[in-house]
Amino acid sequence: MNATRIHADASGVTRFEDITIPLNDAGEIGRLSADLPAGAVVFRETDASYDYDWHPAPRRQWIVLLDGRIAIETGDGEVREFGGGDILLVEDTQGPGHRTKQLSAGVRRSLFIPIS
């Protein structure tokens, strides 16, 4: 399963990295990853006007976008768009971080899964 990691490099600049979460055959129920550490599940909604300027992530966390569309810009100037079904591993907890702008109309829903 593919995900996008957002992390700060050794000089503190936030960057994207494409990662793969390994899955193992679990027979009739499909393919499963190994257990990954998590501390909670947070449900979130944002309005169409969501435009959050530069900020570091408050903690290491997975973000699963359920619907809608966003653009994220990292400190190196790269901008990527993400939508429903995309998975982010956000780890840029220090430095200037990244900025996020909602591109879709209406309410956007996502899940935050803090990494313990």
C-alpha cells in the first residue's frame, strides 16, 4: 500500500517521500500490514475555506483523507495534491513545517492516527 511521508531533512527543510507499507497475504480476508503503533484515532472535519499557513505537525501521525482534496506545500517548494483515500505519514514536527490548503468545496473529512 502506498503512502506519502512528510518529514524534515537534516537541515530542517520539510520534504515529501513516497513510501510503501508492506502487506502480507492473510488468505480469505485479503492482505494486511504488520501491526503499527498508534495512540488514538481523531476524526476531523474542515470547511472549504481551510487554508493553514506554515506549521509543523503537532506530533508524528498518520492522516487518512476520507474525501475532498487538499494541496500541501513543503519547505523545498514542492506542492502535491491529495484526495480521498490518500494516506500521509506526517513527521515534520520541528522547523517551519508545511502548509495546507483545501481545494474542494464543502466539508472535508479525515482521520488522524497519532503514532505512540
